[in-house]
Amino acid sequence: MNDLSKEAPLGRYTLRYLDVGQGTPVVLIHGLAGDYSAWLTQIDLLKQHHRVIAFDNRGAGKSTQIDEPVSTTDLAADTLQLMEYLGVPAAHVVGRSMGGAVAQHMALQAPDRVLSLVLCASFAKLDPLGARVLLNMREALAWRMSWADHARHSVQNFVSADFFNNYPDRVAAIERLIGGETRLPACYMRQNEACQNHDTLADLPLIQPPTLVMAGQNDPICSLTATRALGDGLPNVHTEIFSNASHFFLMEQPDKFNPLLSQWLQAHEPA
């Protein structure tokens, strides 16, 4: 894909974003690692029928990077400001991992702006295992101050054992992707803390938009415990579990994920 990205000045921060396609808007929010390029496969798929907006969160990719405290509530406000800047009154919101946590706050802050939610490998509150895994990854980066070392210590948390053992070339590509980060390590650490502090468990019944929750059966970061909490708390939810897959089930099983996403968006088109 050619670089069609632009920059949106939003107060103290500038967000790099991509705005392609036509139709009902879909906003894609990436996770703790990486930037909007994590969605390139889905962007190519969805832009045929939707206006697709993907962007780098503040502190990631080519958006503003400042070493300062940040919360998932702050990132939700950024996303809503970006929608306002782009003249998008409402959109389907798709978030992966931390992006799903951000999406929950969007639905709480501005329910009329969210047509539906898709939460991929996400959480209302990390369980003890997920919190420990994130803490370990943050400490590995703090100790080594090397994205390549961080990737080597982290990649096994993102894919299933079968995928890791049977697709070494694809695992190596994921490791290179994570290890190729250019962001300030401090910004990653701040957002890692934001994930640790995220807790919408008590607010889930207030989230009204229809919600698709998708999770990897073997995900240690957003485990089935966290997935069940979303399913139990959200009032209008459908859950899909990807067996023999982990945190990056979108990359492990794209032939299942991409049709599910497309079908969900089609089924929830506004009247």
C-alpha cells in the first residue's frame, strides 16, 4: 500500500491517520504494540465497502510521542477528537487488545458516536496472568532498552504453541515487526501501565452498542477469564473463540477472522 497517511493536529498532539474508501465509517484502533500498519490486511478488505479510518495512537508510530502519564480514557478522547476532525458523526469501532479497551471508553463517553463495537483479544480488566505478562514485557524493555531484545522475549506471548513451532518464518516476521519499533520506549511503558490500570468491569452494563468479542483460546494476555468477563458484563454481546490461537489470532487465522469481521459490519449497517 502506498503511504496515503495524513496528520491531524488535535490540540497538543498530532495523530497520523489513514482515511480510505467510502461507505459507513469504520475506525480501527491498534493495540499496545505497533501502529496502524497492524491493520493493513483489514484495511484492504474493508475499504471496498466502508470508509476506513486507521491511525497511530499518541505515543506510537508517527503520532506525537511524549513521556507523560496516559490512560485508555485519554486515548478514547483522542479517537473521538479525530472523528470530529474528519467529520465522522458515528462509526463502527474495531479495537485490538489495548484498542478494545479504548473502544469501551468511547462507547461510555459518546454512545451515539459508536454504531457497533468489535473487541479483538481485549479486556475490561486484565486478570492476574495478563497483568503479569504485560509487566514482564515492560520490564524486559526497561532492562534491555532494545526493541529487538523486547521482541525476542515477548513473541511467544502472542501466538499459540502450534503456530510458534510450525511456522518459524511467520513467527520471525512478527518478531521483526515488534523489534522494528521506532517509538520512544517510555511511551510504550506508559501505555503498558494504562492497560494495567484499565478497569471498566462495573461500567460494562452501560455499554449499549452491539458488541462482537473475539478471543484466542490460548491467549495469556487477554485470557478466557477476561473474555468471559466481557461476555458476562456487556448487555448486547456475541462472542467468538478462536481455538488453538493466541493474542494474535488475527494473524494466525485470518481466513476465519476477516469474514467474521466483514459479516458483523454488514449485519450492523445503520438503517
